[in-house]
Amino acid sequence: MFSVFRITNGLTKVFWLSAVFLYGAASAQVEIEIIADEGAKIPITVLPFEGGGAEARLISEIISADLMKTGLFTIQGFEKKWSRAKLTESDYPDWKSKDVQNLVIGKFMDLDDGRIQGTFWLYDILGQAMSVGYQIKDDPAQIRRMAHHFADLIYEKLTGDKGIFRTKIAYVVRSKDKSTLVIADSDGHNPKEIYSTNEPILSPSWSPDGGQIAFVSFINRKAAVHVVPVDYERSRATGKPRIIGPYPGSNSAPAWSPDGKSLAIAISKDGKSDIFIVSLNDQSKVQITNDRFINTEPSFSSDGKNIVFTSDRPGRPQVYQTTVKAVSEVRLTYEGRYNASPQFSPDDSFVVLIHYDERKFNVGTLDMKSGIVQILTNGSLDQSPSISPNGKVIVYASEANGRGILRFVSKNGRAKLRYVGPKGDDIREPSWGPFIKD
Amino acid sequence: MTMKLLLAAGLLAACIGCSSKTKMNADIEQRDLFDESDRRSFEQSTELAEVSEAASEAELRAQQDELKREFEREEQRLLEERTKLDVENAQKQEEMQREADIKEQLSQNDSLLSQRSVFYDFDSSVIKEAYRPIVKAHGNFLKQYPSVRIRIEGNCDDRGSREYNLALGQSRAEQLKQALVLIGARQDQIDVVSYGAEKPIALGIDNDSRSKNRRSDLVYID
């Protein structure tokens, strides 16, 4: 059992990450392939953690992989004989002579109380200073999370943006007669089944606190909005998900308000579809759009005051924006036959969407200032984009050899990753979870 | 029904018993004729008896007439019941025939009614000219048989947004429903659902498979 990180754009390094995980009853392989990796990079050297053993090695491998996958870093090679001791002032010239610019060293150990302890330091060799030092004690089962935490701190220090390596992704695995809602680490590890049904599942959406997922499935042949807690064991014990409504017609496209108190949903009835905001407290609803067209796929701005959505008012689906109070609507997209599935970026500066130009469906971004749509992908049927909580990466559904896979693309389009699920799985409908609180 | 027959029989029996009792009283009065000692009182009583006999005979006739009428009325009622039953049976038979007709019409392989799907262009819910005769046949059928219920299931191909497709499937199904209602089907005969792109019948990603998935199905509900 292993994960594969492969750079396929002519570079030579191959990383083999050893990791064992279980998917359902059967174990399986997660393959993540870096398929594009362009532009200027931050060089970094990550030495194996002191303390020996597989765990110490695993931590530095996870840190390297996390950073490399962003497309923003060059992971530099090292020699085995290099010192892994904490640096003193006199060590900097030596490291500089090895062409090292950013250096990560660390220590790993088992504690007497059964926990594990990891410590790492990030050094700025040119600036001759330690930029980050951090120690974590945790349950041995949380070793990957510990490594992702270190990578988050390194990423934040060197790029100025918050890291997303500890975040989770929800997605749907479709087999012949079954759909399963799964949450996994954003690197595909630790998949856990949250909910399973014979009916299709679509449009999972995380609550802002990461505690619940709203999604759409079918009850008595009609689409209905479901809400389940993310806590795997608990959701299993409590059984049935909460149903919002159901209101007559198709109920779908749930999106959480930023305060987590309500859901924007689309209700299709009498040949039209409108967006409503439903209070989770008393299920009272406020109608946002009201015309004879299709209005669906709402997404809130970070302050909850605006909603972007898809509407076929021009005869074809295009992206619109409306205010929540005193409804005033504007059309945002004009280019292309079909623009849909809009989602606000965390800072509201752009909207991610799918764009169709008569040949293929691709993921793009719409800049809210300039109105320019930039296409980031080149598949034929890219769907369901979802943006990372730091706004830097977009995960979306795609296809390879007749089955659904997830792909990742950086916001600038320079880094692309492919996530192929355990063998035979048809994966779709990814949704990126919020930042994990420390 | 049976209760009423029993009641009628009982009334008749009671009536026969009643008239024999009156005859017995008359016999006793005959024996009194041979009592010499009280001739006067006999004469008197005969007079009285004659009067009372005449009265009771009229009463008896009236009673018998009433019973006869009652019996006739009961007979009439029974006849009506039987007629009603016959009508009901005929109706039931007609209903069965109707159901058989519905079944037969729906099971014919080569009829317009046997075609239960309407297909669409990409991102369109417009019913194309080619499917108008099928829609018309189903609309007229629903109009003719108001007890028949159907469900329209809207579907889309896999391209584009899943959520938009869910709404598009609903729109396809609703527009088909309105077309059937215009022809004469009743609103409450038709339920409408959308599966969007979630329940494809053709799994290929070629044009042929996709065109099969862009469809509304008319499902007759038993």
C-alpha cells in the first residue's frame, strides 16, 4: 500500500510515500500525480527528522509532498551525511555554501504517556535566522495531521498565505447501486464514510464550522436537502440525516450562510426554479429570486450579504449576483455558451465557475473587478469546482478512463494535481472543507 | 335484502294466525244457541255479535288488504333492489371493461401510447415537433380516462452542472405536463419529478448515449 507522487513534466524526482490506510473493508491505493508545475519556486530543503524509524521519515516526506503539490516550492535534494542538529550562528555559512536557502530540520519521539512528540525548525539561511520553531504532542494516530500542521506553518511563513494541508475534502463515491458520502484529508488519506444510500447523492456542502455537511439525495423520487454531522461514529449512531423541508418540488443546491444559521437552497416547481434562504432554526424561508426561469446553485459572499447563482434568463445558463436584502440583481458572465456552478472565493475577489465554449466544459475564475474569465483546466467535462479555504487551489470533478476522478488546479493555473481514488471507485462532487481550528 | 324478505314472511304468518283466532270465537258463540235459559240475552248478544262480527270482518279485510299492499310494496322493493344490483353489476363490468381497455391500449406495442419518452436537444426543454403526436396521444388518453395517473420523470445528459441539470430535468417534465394538460389531462393526474443527470439509462459518453439520456419518461402508475 502506497501513495505515488510523480512529477511528469520532465523532472526526474520520484517520491514514494509509504502509508497504509483502509477504505471500507478493502485497502486500496491513492494516486496523486502532479501533471503541471510551472513558474518561479521557493527552494526548500526538508531533512529527515531525527529520531529514526518510519514515523520520523514519514513526517518529513509529508511536509515535502504538501509543499511540492502547491506548485510554489522546489524541494531540494540533500546528502545523508548532512547534520540534523539545531543551527548555531556559525553554521549558516556552511549551509549557504551548500546552496540551501530554506532549511527544515526536526525531531520525533515517543513519549512515556503513549503520545508522540514532533518538533521542527525552519531556518532562513540567507537571513541567518530561525523563522519558525514549533512542537506538537499528539495521539500516534494523528501523525499525518502533525506533519500537515508543520507544513501549514512553513507554507504560511514562506508565502504569507494560510496553509490548507490539514483541511478535509468531502466527495461522493458512486458504485453500481450505491452512493457514499466520504470525507478525507485533502491529500486523499483517511477516507471515512459519512452516509450511504441507494439513491444518488450530489452537492455536498460543509457548514462553516466544519461540523456538518448538507447534501442532496432523493426521497420518494424527489430531490431533498439532507444535513448530517461530520462526526463519523456519531452520525452512524444517530442514523438518519435531518431533512430540510421538504418543500414541494425538487429541493437542492444547499449553500451555508457564513454564520451557519441558514441554508440557501433552490426549489424547482411548476417549471421554474427559485432560490430561498431557509432558517435552520425554524425552517422559515425567504424567497430571493422570483421569475419564470431556472435560478439555482447559490453561493454566499463572505459577509453573507451577496449571493452568486446560475440562471437561464438569457436562454442559456449564466452567472448572476444578487443582494440578499432589498433584492437587486446583476448578470456577471457574458462570454461563452454556458457558465454555471459559481462559488465565491474566500475573499470575494473572484468567483470560480464552469465554462462551456461549445466544445468542452472547464473550470475557470471570474475576476470580480475586471469581469475577466480565466480558464484553468483542459478536460472535456470538468464539473463541480470547489475552492480551498485559502482561495489558492480549486478541486473539481473530472474523468479518466470512464470513471470519475478529482483534479486540483492552483488558482493561478500553474499547478495541477490528479487524485485517483481506490481502484474501481467513481468519485465525484468534491467539496472543500473549512480551515481546521487548532 | 335477506332481512327484508324475512320481515315480509313474518308479517304474513302473523296475519294468518290472527284470522283463525276470530273463527274460534264464532264457534263458541254457536254453542250458546242451545242454551234455552238465556235466549234473551242470546238474542241480545247475537245482535251484538252480528255487529261485532261485521266490524271484525271489515277490520280483517282492511288488515289483509294492508298486508297485501305491504307484500306488494316489499316485492316492488325487491325488484328495485335487483334492478339496482343489475345496474351495479353492469357498471362494474363496464369498469372492468374500461380497465381492460386501458390495459390493452397501454400494452399495445405499435401504438403511439407505447412510446413513453420524449427526447430533447442539449440544454433545452422544448418538445420537438417529432414528439407532438406522442404527447397528443397520451394527453387524449388521460382525458378519456380521468382515473389514470402518471408520473413524468425528467432526465439530462452528464454534461454541465449537476445542479443546473436537476432544475433542467424538472423544467422538461413540467413543460411536458403542461402540454398534456392543454390537451385535456387534469393537473392532478400528473406527478412530476426530476432525476437531473443522476439516473442515466445509457452510460456512454458518446453523442448517441447522451441523446438517450436527455429525455422525459411518462410512467403509468398502477
